[in-house]
Amino acid sequence: MDKKKIAAQVDAKARKALTDVFALDGLHNHRVNIHTFTVYVGGDPAWDGLENEGEPGVEYRMADRFDINLGLLTSLNPKRPILVQVASCGGGWEEGMQMYGSILTCPNPVTVMATRWARSMTSIIPLAADRFVLRPPAPYMFHHGEYGYEGKAGEEATTAFEELKAARKMMLDIYVARLREQGKFKKYSEARIREMLEDKMRRKIDVWLDSDTAVEWGFADAVFEGDHNTLRAKSKNVERRARMMKAIRRAP
């Protein structure tokens, strides 16, 4: 038998063994369905906080598991469209940007669907996807976020504040890049969009948009109305990925 055929058969058997063993445990404990190529982001089954502390949001365990899950699905099939269902209140900047980068560099077409809301950090992560949809009544919310510092006074505090300013600039660069791509503000200059967003956040602190308005502005691509046949992006949005990558890279 041809060596390539033997290798293909061995590979197919290995993949089948992986999917058979991992299926149910992966879905409930690791938040990935390897049969439907769906990743779930939200309330963490491993969260050991007190009940009254509520959802932890985006944190290191969620981000690491998300990286692993995307890598797992890619290893099974690097071309099959992936759906990411998000139901998280937001969370840490660094961990969220880890997830953003994971989507941006994934070889598979990636669609993100927000099912509860897309707010704070989870308003940024989906903008890396090839397609981003909101399932009503999920709203979209952006703001500058919260900042806390604990450490030595002096230069360490100054360095931390400089990092905060860099993160805020990157956040706005991401939002501006998306609104320059599509939506009602598409014809605005980058400077005008930035000032508009800053003004909204100065006046409202938390800027909430219903799902249809989020599409009208250009943050989301569509409102999901139940048609699963058209839900997932069929191919990578190469131009979008390049634009969103540029937003997080330092200009040469």
C-alpha cells in the first residue's frame, strides 16, 4: 500500500480516537465541541470563587483554555469554520488580548457570536474574528475600563501608568479600525472617529448599544436570527485580519 495512504489512515484513526474519548468531557469541562467545531467562552466550571462574587470574566484560565481549544480544532482540521459562543462580562486586558491574538492568527475561519452581551473586554475580542454576530437581545458596550495599581511608588507607578496609556491607545485603535471598515461612520477620518468615541465615553462612561445599533455603527456584522446555515464565516476575512493586526502593532 502507498505510504501516503497508510499515513492518512493512521492519522484518521488517531483523530477518531481523540474525538470519541474527548467528546463529552471536552464539551462540559473544557468548553469545546470537537464534532461541531464550537468553542464556548463564559462561566468557568473551574471557577472556585464564592457564589456571591459572581462571574470572574476573562482571566488566565479562560484565555489559556481558549488558546488550547482553538489549537485543538485546528489540529483536527485547519480549514473547517469555527464558531465561538461568548457569554462573558469582560475581564482582564492582557488575557483578553491573548484571546484576540489567538483568533487573529487562527488558520480556520472564525465566527464569534455574543449570546448574553459583548461588553468591556468581550467587546474587543470578537473584533478579531472573520465574522461577529450578536444574538438578540445581547447588547454591545465599550468603555475605558477600570484600572488598579499595587506596587512601589515612584518609577514603578510611572511605568504602570505608561502601560495603561498604551493599552488605552491600542483599544481605541482596534475600535477605530473596525468602524473605518464598515458602518455609519465609515467615511469619517480616523481622528474624527477617535474623538467621537472618546466623547461618548467621557459623557456616558459605559456606552451601551443594542444589537441592531451595534451593527449600524459597524462593530458587529449582523444580528443572528436563527439561520445556522449562514451563521459561520466560510473563509478567512484576510483584509479584516490585516487591518486588525495593524491596530495592535507598532507602526514602523
